[in-house]
Amino acid sequence: MPISENLNTDLEAQNNDAAAENTFTTTNDVEATTTNETESTEKPTIDPVNSEASVSENEVKNDDAIAETEKEKEKIIEIPVEDYASFTQEQLLDSLKKLTTNYPVQLIKDQVENIRKHFNINFDEKAAKSKEIFIAEGGNEIDFYFTTPLKRKFNELYFNYKDKKNDYYKTLKTNLEKNLKHRLELIEQLKTLISSNETVNNKFNLFKNIKEHWHQAGAIPRDQNNVVWNTFYHHVDKFYEIIHLDREFRDLDYKHNLEQKVKIIERAKELTQETNINRAFRELQVLHKIWKEEIGPVAKEYKDLIWDKFSELTREIHDNRQAHYTEQDAKQEEKLGGKKGYSC
């Protein structure tokens, strides 16, 4: 049975059990709902950069993901996966050049560091052989120095990449703070609207405008996510109460939110079968971001059911990713072991 049918069956059964209850949450219920959804865990994240960068991904990352801008998250980019262990230094240099030229700097960290690792392994082997010859010919070990034009080109390209990546995260951090300011302004506008003397029709139109701007606003610093999101929807709930549309408009809003989250669950289910592990992981970041930042709360009786299902699929995708990397590491070790045995 498709995931949507399974979930809808569960939802209908749970809805019947809750028929005697009030189907709309209070302000406190909304706060609890949003807190549980956002605090339950958004495990997927983009791996952090090493400590050389002055502004790291850790400062700006938004779970998994990826800390991405709104436009970047809409586009899933395929990054080529190569067997760098078998590459020559020339091939590794060429691969690094292609990656840094053709792909966004924030998406290629794993590949770049893998290339660098294998380039340095290759270079160190040649340096060790050169050192043996130098000492055998009577040279003093302390006077030994080894480099090559390829090594100089590689270092130049690598550190240019590091500079670009650092600039990207500095800009991203600035944008996150700008987006945070905008979202806080929208919250203040909503609070003012609630206490204003506008007619119901005018309030409703202004409210729709605020919500539209809210959904268009970009990502904010991760440590502010839960508080800002909860605060906004707390005042959304208050607005519903003020204009006396609790059982009409909010019902439609919750229904729409539920439909959107079911679609996310269906897509997550598809991603558990995705053979491109990195692509599945990156898209999962996008799904979590949409779930958390773009879709509002659902009715109380559905909240735990859909979140538990989404969390279960998230864990499955993470397990697939971990198994993939474990398999890749084993293959890498096997190749390196064979290479050493052959050289002996």
C-alpha cells in the first residue's frame, strides 16, 4: 500500500478516536506542537569545514543541510564521484580544477578534501624516495627540501578554493542575520495587527500579506530557528482567535499544512530507495527545511503521527548514507592495501 494510503488510514482512525475532543489547539498547544516538531531533531546536516576557515559552516549551517540559501535549496546538484585513489597527481590536479570551476564552492568539500588527501599521499611517497636518494648521495637530512611545479599549482588552487569558501560563508552569515531581522519585523507587524482597530476584512488581507512575506523570507541562524518559528505561529494562533475564525479559517490552514507535510513524507519515502546517496541526503535537508520553516503546524491529533513517520524515514536515509560510506571506506582500504602489496 502506498505511503499516502497508509498514512491517511492512520489519520482517519486517529481522527475518529479524537472526535469528542476539540479539534483546534489553544495557544499553548500550538507552542507545544511547534516545539516538539522543531526540537525532535533535524539530524541531517552538511559536514563542517576544517578549522582553517575564519567563518565556518558550523556557525551558519541550518539543519543540513544543508545551511543553504532559498534559491540554492531548490536545485539538487549532482557532484561527480571518482576513485581518486587510482589517480595520478596530474589527474588529481585536473579534477580539483574542474570541481572548483564548475560547482558551487559550498557543495564540494568532501570531494576536494579527498583529492587533497590522495595528492598528498602520492607526493609524500615521491618525497620519501627523493630524500633517500639525497641522503645516499651524501646529503645532510636537515638540508633536504622537496617540491614540484605540480605541488605548487595544486597548493595555489586549493587555497584559492579555501578563500572562496570562506567568502561564501561570510556572505551567508550576513544574509542569515538580515533574514532574521526581516522575520522579527514580520512578527512585530503581526503583533501590531492583532491589536489594531482595522476591520476584519482589512485585518485578514494584511494577515495574508504578512504570511506571504514570511514564507518568502530566507533562512536564519540555526540557534534562532525554534524561538522565531514558535513565536510567529503563537501570534498566528492569537490572530485566529481575535478575528473569530478558529473553527473555519484555521481548519482550512491546518488541513493545507497536513496535505503539504504528507507530500513531504511521500517524497522522503522515495528517497529511501534513491541509489545516489549524496543526492538523497541533500534533498532530505531541503525537505526538513520546508517542513520546519515554510509549512505551519497541523491539528494536534495529527502532529505526532506525521512527525514520527518523517523521523523514521529520516533515520532510514541516514542509515543508508552511513552504510554507503562504510562500504566506500572498506573499498578504499582494500585498494590502498593492494597498492602497497604491489609496490613491495
